[in-house]
Amino acid sequence: MANAVKKPKKTKKIVQKWQVHILASFNNTLVSVTDEKGNVLTWSSGWLAWFKWAREATPYAAQMAAEQAVSKAKTMHSMEVVDVYIKWIWAWREQAIRWIVAGWVELKAIFDITPVPHNWCRPKKPRSL
């Protein structure tokens, strides 16, 4: 065991601007904490918060996922002020935002990045006789 390789010690990453991305889909809620360049530092989901199958897409699962991701980022990287980016319009995204505010993190701004079509689907042609 003389040639054992030592792993480098983990260091705290000093980040000035934090971003929390919340993706609230039909099946799950994903919460990821990134820096301003978009590099993911921590993340969590309803599945990781021990909710399985249909219970992943509930407000409580979104709250627990946000709690896990934000508390991990606070302890590892000393997060203070965040911008929140939300995708999709389901009701449980608000519960995740409420926990981020209640989790002793200052909320700077909320951005809704839900994709919206600029030109809706064309209607079908009228049936010709």
C-alpha cells in the first residue's frame, strides 16, 4: 500500500452570485443550485427526498427537495443571496420557493423561464367535400 493515492481535500467554493433552478414537471420536481455560469454545485429531487412514484409531484416533495438542495449549499458553500429560476407552471413550484425564503436565504429575484411558443400550432384545414 505504499503507492496509495491521496484524494485532494474538498474546499469551499467561493461564489458571489447563486442561482436556484426549479423544474416542476408532471412527474417530479428538480431543484439545482448553481453559480452564475451555470455550474451545478448541489441538486435534489422528489425521488432523492424519499418520495416514490406519484408522490414525487406533490408540493411537499418539492419543499423537501428544495430544503435538501439549499441546506447542502448553505453548509458546503455558505450561500446567502440567490436568484430563483422557475420552469413550468405547476402549483408545487411555489412551495419550493416558500421554503427557500424560509430557509434563511435572501431572495434577490424570481425569473420565470417557462417556454412559451411564439406561433401556436396551426389549426387543421377545413375538411373538403
